[in-house]
Amino acid sequence: MLWVRVTKKVVNSPKRTCCERPPLAIVNPMIKVAMKQTIETNAAVSSPKTMRDFTATQRLSLLICAVLFVSACGQRKVRVSIPQPVPVTSGDLEGLASYYAEPYHGRKTASGEIFDTYQGLTAAHRTLPFNTVVRVTNKKNGREVDVKINDRGPFVEGRVIDLSLRAARQIDLVRPGVAPVKLTILKEGNIQTVAARTPVAPAKAMFAVQVGAFENSRAAEDLKQKLEKKYSPVTVQEFAGAKTLYRVRIGEQPDLQSAEKLASELKKESLQPFVVRMN
């Protein structure tokens, strides 16, 4: 009969990990010895009883070798990074939609892309990352359109998204001008710009609160100086359009919740704040 002895030292070696394979160096010689003995034993087999004993022993030997082989090939542990969800509130995904066209057609958006209101399925949103793809559903007629966020706005109370003219036509928004909509995030975006075509990981969010937009730069500077007595930082950002606008923004908040809290404080000072994502 064929006997295979497996020592405790091989099986329970405390230094072996699931990713190491040293036991294979021991298993392979054992398999070769077992095969050699099997051939020698097979030559000596002459009776049915001996044949039955040999077959049972052979199966047991192969089973033991298989167990050792599997134990030596343990699965490697892999660390998986779970993507963080886009920071949004219910107010960012439901409200009124509008659209914009001339004189912004052909101008740069906040992301750096050129705005094409006639051919592009794009939109402006205050807090969603650039390149986020959302489905806009007109709650009045059920019509839908998928758009990419590449601009910031609208800065009008109650509105959540500004669509290109082409996107507005697909949900029958042009005639009424505004309509109640629901947004569904289909794909999370990042801050990839026109100059950087290689996909990058979503950047850490940065939010501010916009408290005013002026055509007169002096008016924007006056408000900035007034707010700087209590808040920091306060910036004036220039945006070129049909008319150049000077937008006054407060803070560099690391998350949406902090920005919303700041906006609530600013409402008490008779301001009309809008939380806006800076990237």
C-alpha cells in the first residue's frame, strides 16, 4: 500500500501568508515520488484485492496533494477604493430649469469649454462637478434629456439648472422658458479642463457663497470691503459676457454642508446668497 505522510511543520508553518507559495516546492517532489511509487506498485499488482487496495490508496494520495496545492495558492488580498458620492442636497436636484443662448453662445464657460447652445447638450449647475452627466426630466410632460455640466449657474432663486437651447428643445422648455424638473446623476464628473484631456480623479470639492453680481466694479469692491469686516476670504471675480459681471463670493468651504451653513448666516444680513462649487 502507498502511504503519504504530511508533517505538521509543512501545513501549519506560522510564517506562511496567503500570498506566498513556498509549499509548492514541497508538494511537487511529493507528487513525483507518489507517481514513481504508483508505477512500481502497478507493476507488482496481480490480484483483484491488491488492485482494489491500490485504487483506494491512489485516490487518497491525489486528494491529499490537491488539498496542499490549493492551500498554497491562496487568493491575494486586494485593497479596493470606493468612490465617494457627489456632495448634493435635495435642493440641488429638484426645482426650476431655464435655458440660455445668446449672447453667451461661442463664449467660454466656467469650465473653459466653448458654449455651443445650438449643438451642445450641456448645462450650468451651481454645485455639481464639471463633466457630471445628469438626466433632466420635465415634471410637466415627462420628457427627458441627458446633459453634461460645464458651466456655473443659474443665480436665480428657485432655479437649479440652465440648459443649452438644444437641450431645452428636447424637453419642450423653450416656449414656457422655465419648468419644474428633476435631476438624476448618471455619471460623476471631475475637474478635467480643455487643456487636460487625460482623465483625472474627481478633485476635492471647494465651495463658496455668491452674494452679489454687479456690472459696476466699484459696487462690487464696496460690498467686498464691507463683508471683509466679518468674513474671510471675500473675492470679486470677473466674468465676461454680453456685459462684464463682477461677482462677489465669500469663503472657501471644503464641503457642501459648511457652505450651506454660511449661506444661512448671510441670509440674515439681507443678502441673497447662492452656494457655488469652485471646481
